[in-house]
Amino acid sequence: MIEKKPIIFLLLATATILVGTIITMVLPFRWINDPKLAIASVKPYTPLQLEGRDIYIREGCNNCHTQTVRPLLSDTERYGEYSKSGEFVYDQPFLWGSRRNGPDLARIGGKYPDAWHVKHMKDPRAMVPRSNMPSYDFLNRPLDTSLSEKKMKALKFPYTQADLDALKGKSEMDAIIAYMQKVGNDIPWRKTGKAEVLGELKNPFQDNMSVLPEGQKLYAEHCAQCHGIELKGEVGPDLRDMDQPDSKVFATVYSGIAAGGMPAFGDTLGKERTWKVVTYLKSVHKH
């Protein structure tokens, strides 16, 4: 009976724990740090981005937002291409998280323009009406840069004196937005995961006034946060004088504008509802 031999039992238990530790905690790091898994386009953080990351951690953002897209259809359909280990090579500590009180942010970089993030931080519900995120308007205060250079040296990130000088006059809001624009933006996932327009681009609701109420409602729900409820523009441009073919407007709404920070709404709206939004926008232009 081994339980009656405590020394032998202790040694066997210790050996079992050591073997389990090596298999689950030591060997994976050997595989994860394989140079073959490195992603050349992933770059170290700049001083401003690093300060923003520290503010993100300080404010507990990682308690509500994950930063890893799992290789599951439900994740990739909503957030984009699943995460790769090489994306996190400069993350110390990593911020994968395990709770999604808010959406995953692994692909947030470049999805929206800076102005969107500023407005969202100041008043989350102005951009996402159902959001329960608190306001971070207080981040409009000077950024403490007294430890910036020491942080860069400790993490062995490359920097120049010009990078440090560029921190002068920056606010905490500037820093956290710089970090948000960096997250997931070092890999060209948005181009490969872009919603493509298929089929003939002919508006099935052209001059069909009966779809205007639904089109207006969809616009208010998905577009007004950036372009204004009266289409006068704010984060996005003024849409009242949209002298463009229906097909071009559809392609813009459906596939987005990566360079301009406008996300694609094709997966969210689908073709039929996108056409209803287009019909509403064009009706405003006609009037």
C-alpha cells in the first residue's frame, strides 16, 4: 500500500508534477518560440504605442476584452482571421484574456479612424448604443513619459530620440488610441478577409419608396454614429451630396474602405439590407 509509505508517495507525486509541468509549460514555449513561426510584418511597439498599452492594462480593459481570435467559425466570421502565435512575440505580458464582456479587439487596428476611437472613448454609447463600457474622457490629460525610455530598454525595443521627443505634448488618449490602431494591424488580414461583392450590382429597390423607412432605420443603427443622423458627417464624410452610381455606393458599404478606416458591412447587413441602405442614401441625394 503506497499510501503507507509517505516518502515514496511524495517522490512519485513530485515526479508526476514535474513531468506534467515540463509537458504543459516548458515544451510549448520551445515550440511557440520557433523562428519558423515568426511573422516578419509584426514590429515592436513604438514608445507611444507602448505607453498606450500600459494605460490599456492600467484601466483594466483586458478584463472585458479578449485579444485572440479562436479558430472557430463563430469567431472568424465576426472578428476576422484567427490569431497566430507570431502576432504576440512583443507582448509582455500577453493580453489574450478569457472574458468577453465587450468584443474581441485582436483585429481592431485600422478598422476605424482615430476620430472614431476618440468619440468612442469619450462616450461609448454615442458609437455603440447598447454598450455598457464606461466613459474614458478623463484620458484627455498629459501623458507621463518619465519612464518611457526605461520601458523601451527593458523590453529591448528599438527606438530613436526622435521617437521619445514625439511624446511631448501627447495625452493618454493619444497613447491608447495609438495602441488600439497597432493591435492586429501588422498583418494584412483585412485584405484577405475582405467581404467581396458577388453577382450583378443592380439595385433591386431603385425608385422603390416602400423600402426607405427600413433603409433609414438601418442607416441610423449602423452608419449614423460616424456620418450623423442627418448625414452631415462627423467622423465620416458628409453623405448628403452623394453623386455616385448605386453600384459604387453598394460596394463601399458592403466591402468597406480599408485605407479610410471604414469597416465592411457586408457580413452584418447582407446584400438585400445593404441595397436598402443604398436606396435610402440615394433618396436623400435626390431631395
